[in-house]
Amino acid sequence: MKRTAILALAALALLAGCGKKNVLRPADGRTLPQKSATAASQPGVNDLLNPGTEARPTREDELVTKSKPLEPDRFDLPPPG
């Protein structure tokens, strides 16, 4: 009984530690990357952690949305001869 109580308390303590968040900052002696020549301002930590749409593009060109038979193409002619 004691052993399960100790394991339960240890698991609860480990689980409680998962929700702790620290403020992100560069490591000691390091700085954030320099501002690029075309950027309007120096990016912050949150800007660097959240990639933009260029870094993670979404797929917008779904070719097959509904399965249906193709209509006959009047220009699809057999080769001559």
C-alpha cells in the first residue's frame, strides 16, 4: 500500500511539473539573430518560434474534390493513319 501511494505521489509530482513554463530567452552569452537587411524590425522570441506561411505552406490546390466520371473531350482524337 505504501509503495503504490509513493508511486502515485511521484507520478502526480511529475505530472504537475509538465505545466510549468519559463520565459524563453537566449542562452547566457548569446544574443538573438541579427535583423535582416529587408526586415522592418528585429524579430522577437515569439516571432522566431512561430513560422510564417512561407515556412509552412498550406495545400490549397486540391485537384480531386469529388469523384465523378469525366465528360467526353471532343478534341481527344485518335492519331491519323
